[in-house]
Amino acid sequence: MKNKPMRKAIFCGVFLALIAPLAQAQKAAWRQATDAELASLLPARAPVEKEHIETEMRTASGIVNSKGHFIAGVVLITPGYSANGKYSHYLLVQVPVRIGGIALKPGEYVFGYTHTTSDVLSVHFHEAATGALAGTTDAHLIAGSSRVTSLHIWPPGDKALIQIGRFGIPYEIGEK
């Protein structure tokens, strides 16, 4: 009978040793996408409603998981297009994601923003193909941030934030 508690302890230890790497892998499943990955994924001309709008690839940012699914975006060059002033960024989503309360299914989106106050942007997401509004959320000034970037999508292990300029929108990745 004295060996029974010892066996349980050994079994639990072995079980925890086997499960710990799985928990760590789940946490580290997303990483920053490389420039080469983004260049092969994002279009040079994004399909937006009835137009194909040029993108500025040096502003591209994204994350990729261990299964090769991306969340990536790039700045649109909109002058001369009907999207001028309406959209500023193109976003490709290959897994369900909730951005600031807006649930986005895998697909292509465009978004733009307006300043509501000096500390808040009102960001509106639209389906790229139709222009249909997917939702609106707020991006807040990132406290203590002096880094300004056109677009940066942080991996969930770091910040789980989509950064536009000095503003950020938190996001959560859903299950596919």
C-alpha cells in the first residue's frame, strides 16, 4: 500500500512533464512574420471594392502561427482612388480574430480611422470586396510609447496589439 502514493506521484510527475511542452507550444505558437513571408502573402495591389489599390510593402506587418496561418496588413496608397480618405490599411485574416470587440472571420478587410480626441482613434473595419462595414472600435494612445509606426501587428505573446501610429487596438485570436 505504501507504493500506491509513490506511483501516483510518479504518474503525476510524468504527466506534467509531458503536458508542459504542449502548454508552452500553445503560448509560443505565433511569431512575427518575416519580410519575405509578407511579400509573398500580401498583394502589391489590394482588391478593394471594384478597384485594385497599390500597397506600400515597406509598411507591411504581420504574425504567423505554427500552422502557417497569418494575420497581416499593409498601408494602402489611396490618392486617386475612390477609397481615398475612407480606407488607409488592408488587412488579411486567416484565422478568426476579435479586434477591439469586432469579430472578424477569415478574409480580406480594409480599415480607416478618424481622430475623436487626441488620445483616441475611431477605427472602422470593412470587408474589402464589398465595402460593407464589419464594425467600429477605438484605438487608444499607447502609454509611454514614443515609437510611431504606420502599422505593427504584435504577436499575442508580446502585446496582442495592432498598432497604428502611436495608437493601439487589443486583439484576441479565436479558434479555427
